[in-house]
Amino acid sequence: MKNIFTNKILISALSFSLFLAAGCQKEMDELKPAEFPKNPEVFIDDFSSGLNYAAFGNSDVMAFQVDNKETYSGTKSMRFEVPDYGSPAGAYAGGAFFTSVGRNLKGYTALTFWIKASQAANIDVLGFGNYLGDNMYEVSVSGVAVNTNWKKVVIPIPDPSKLSAERGMFFYSEGPENGKGYTFWIDEVKFENLGTVTFQSASILNGETRNIVSFVGLNQTIDGLKATFSLPNGIIQDVNLTPHYFTFSSTSQTVATVNNVGKVSTVGAGAAQIKATLGGKNALGALSINSLGVFSPAPTPTVNPSKVISLFSDAYTNVPVDYYNGYWAPYQTTGSADFVVNNDHVLNYTNFNFVGMQTSAPTVDAKSMSHLHMDIYIPGTLQAGAKFNIQILDFGANGTYGGGDDVMHETSVSAPTLKGQEWVRLDLPFSSMTNLTTRSHIGQIIFIGTNISNFYADNIYFYNDGSIIPAVPESAAPAPSHSAASVFSIFSDAYNNLTGTDFNPYWGQNTVVSQIPISGNNTLKYANLNYQGTQLGANIDVSTYAYLHIDYYSANSSLLKIFMISPGPVEVAYSLPVPTGIGTNTNGWKSIDIPLSSFAPVNLGSIFQFKIEGNGDIYFDNIYFRK
């Protein structure tokens, strides 16, 4: 069925008339509104009295015309020109015929009309009850087969007692057939009382009994509504209808309630079943609810949003996701019954064997992330041998699934990590996924279950625990907080520095030294480090100071040492932990205070050089002695 929405709003006022008998004074409480007209005709050689027409949004507004050449009976018919695919006039043909004042159709059992087409086709939707308003009693049939011969169509009224003031007389929606437009005609449109239209059955939830686990505050809507009738020609006809035709009920109002349009609200713990009737007759299908009471949400994530790429979480802004359940036929059985409790969105996978979510437009660049996180909840007791596998698929450099360079890693989780009836936090480190080296084009995450029939999922995101940092700092080193009176500074924008220091004396090193601004802060950069010297402007006495403070940053170093040197020369190394992101909250910068006693037996009363040994690219800032 095409998307149907209105391009016109009509407001009508129901007109009531008062009847006064001649020569008789009526009391006000005896006055009654006039009955709505019982006119059953919609189009018999022309519009019936008070009938209006409006095209649906995005449809060809000129698709409907009155035709005086092709008719089933009489002199005129309704002609509908379906546009070609891509037509600038509109994507499809569709519209509604409605009245300003409602009509009383309680005495009729069906809408009938005759139809033919310029070719064989299947018309998407034909029906009544649409008047560009709330359309409470809309009824339709789908895929109506037509050809070049006139045929009669009968659309049963599910419960005529509901139509005491109906304004929607007829509506249609049809798109191109195999990309091509065509023409169809409809004639003799009217409501009839056909005694040979026989009710067969009604159903909700497609006639199935659906079993769900629920929680207080969880709402569901009954769908899959249908009614079936036997027509005069012996055809069994299914009709689509709105929930207003049904009467819904709950077997336990303390567990679940249901309103007149089939919205179910879980209000307490226990079991309840939602059923329905149509015209006093039981409908097939039911919603069986097992409420576990108050919902326990997944733990609220605490990772800084700047360190997260989120796929599904209310705590973060999610990146574009193609789908959370691709339903990969024919082997997948997993369905989705996602829910929202207290504004918390939760993925709910039912009849689980495997299921995949896809992020292909664009793929996810997670090379700066260290982990995949997700919270899962398995309702009920964990079965013996239960296993939950997670596959992460990188589409490779071409960013395309199946392009020949896809790489996948699979992680398996079982008891005791896996538990039933409680949220389980899974943090999967990329460091253990040796084949996912780049992670620049992650396109799918696939879940595979063994002895797990149902699970909930929340807070699915990639994050960086600090162990993965950008090659270049994204922010300046932390601002020093020590008072200038307690500091002897070598290199820092925060203090007055020792003058005459040479940060790049040539000692035969391969290191490339530069000073660059990062967020406006002057920073030393040692690229391609092997070793590097610093020649102080004078021999300095730091014997009254306690620490050497350094802020440093490296994404790729695996070895880093600093030497303090006094005449002799006497030099002692101190190893700095690298890379620098682990355990920091400073965007990759590592701040360290080295006790000067660590450099013994260097003469603290006469320091004249520093030396750095190691590898990789290193950034330094705030090099100073402090008391």
C-alpha cells in the first residue's frame, strides 16, 4: 500500500434541526437531532449529493477524471490514470471521496462497484472510511485483481452498526505496474444490503496467540487486524480494518489494560491475556502477557561521549544504522519486539538463532576505539550449554560487503559470564582481535545464539578506554597548577623559562625536533625518535627541588626514557610508561612527577643536560622542577 497522507484539511459542522409540531409547544428535552441521510449512492453517472474529492499527498492530482465514454452502466464513469514510475506529476494515483455531512449506513452490509482496466493489474488499495480525518472506521481490500473486463467488487462492512455518521465514501491508491502507468475505470459505486455477505471470522495479531514478557510501564499495540467474509460469488474476502471496529478486553486489569484502539499497558506483575470481539463474535488471536513487574534498566553508561561511537543507546547520539534486524532469510528465525519503558529504548530479539545489525551508509571508523560494549539481558533461567557469540565484520578498504577484503572476528561468551535474569555487561577488547587491525570500515555486528531463545540488548557502542589515542594530540597538555614561586621551568607557557636552552643540539640523532602550537599552547614534538639531547642555557642547581615534572603524549611509542646529566658526565635513566593514554583522563596526555632521588648519583647541584631515548613520535610540555 502506498503511503497515504492528506494535503487538505476539511472541517465540517454537523447540522441539527428542531422539529415543532403545528400548534404544539415542545419541551426542550423532547428535541432530537435529525438523522443523518441514508443515501447509499456514491457515484451513479455522477457525484452523489454532497460528495467531494481530494487527491492524497504526493499523488498525481489529475489522476481522477469523470469519463463519458467508457461506462459499465449509464452515461458516466470514474476514470483513474496511474502515472509511470518517476512521473513529475506524482508518484502514484490516490485520493478520497467524502461528504461534508455524515451518512447513516447502518442499513447496508457492503460497498459495491464495477471495475475494469486497460490491462491486467493488481490495485494496491480500494476501500471506504477515509475522509482525510481520523478515519475511525476505515476498511480496505488489497491487491484487487482487474483486467479488461468489467467485474463487480464487494467490500463488506465489518459492523454496520458503527456507521451512523460516516463521511468516507470511497478511496483508492495505486502505483505503476512494473514501472508503467495504465488506466482503470470504476462505475456504479454504492452501498448495498447484500444478504449473501456472510461473516466468517475476525482476527487480531494475524490470528496467532503471541506470548510476551513484559514490565510495568511497557506499552504495546495490537496489530494484525483482519476480518473475513464469504461473498455472493463464493469468494472468501479478507478486509483490512481499524481497531475501532473491535472491542478489546483484558483477563486481568491489575496486570494489563487495553483501550478502545488496542493499546495495551502493563500496570502490574502477573499474567494477563488480551482478547477481542468483532460485532459480538470472538476474534482469533490473543496477546498473552507475563509481566515481571518493575523493569530493571541496563546500567547507565559513564564513558565520556567524546570517547564513544554509539550504535544504540539513549545515553549518546547514535551514528546512522541501516537496521538492527536485517531478517536475513531464509535461515534466520529471529524476530524483533523492541520496547520502550520509561523513555528507555530496548532491543528485544525473539525466537533467536542469529541476527545482524548493519552500518554500511557509512561504515564505522573505529580505529581509535579500544572496545565494543553492549549490555544483554536473557529473560528466564539460563539453559545448559547456552552460548552467545558476537561477530564484528569489517568491510575492508573498499568499504563494501563481499568486496574480497572483508575481515571478521568472533567472540564467544558463556557461563559464568553469561547469566539469566540480570543485565550482563560485555566489554570486548579489540586488542584480543588480532585480525581486526584497522577497524576503519566496520559494517556489521552479528549475534548468534545457542540455547538462547530471547534476549534484550541496550547500550551498544564502541569506546576508547584511553589505550588508543590519536597520533596527534587533539588538545593541549593539562595546565599546570603549581605556584610560580615553587617552580624552576625549562619549557612551559605557564612560567618564565630558563633562557638560552638549546632543545635540538646535534648529537648525530635521527630525531626531528620542532615546536608546534596545540590548541594555542607551544608544544615540543620529537618525531622518529631514537635519542635526543637538550642543552640547558647554564648549569643549574635543583638540589632544593623535589620533583621533575613532565607532560608527554605518544600514540605509537613502545620505549621511552629520560636522562638527567651532570658534569663527568654522570647520567641516569628513568623509564616513562608508554603509550600514554592508559589510565588518563586528559585526552591522551600523561602527567608525571619524577622524584629527583630517582636520578642518584647525578649531581643535582649542577645539571646541564637532558637526554631522551626511545622510539615513535613524542610530544612534550610543561618540563619543570618543583618543590
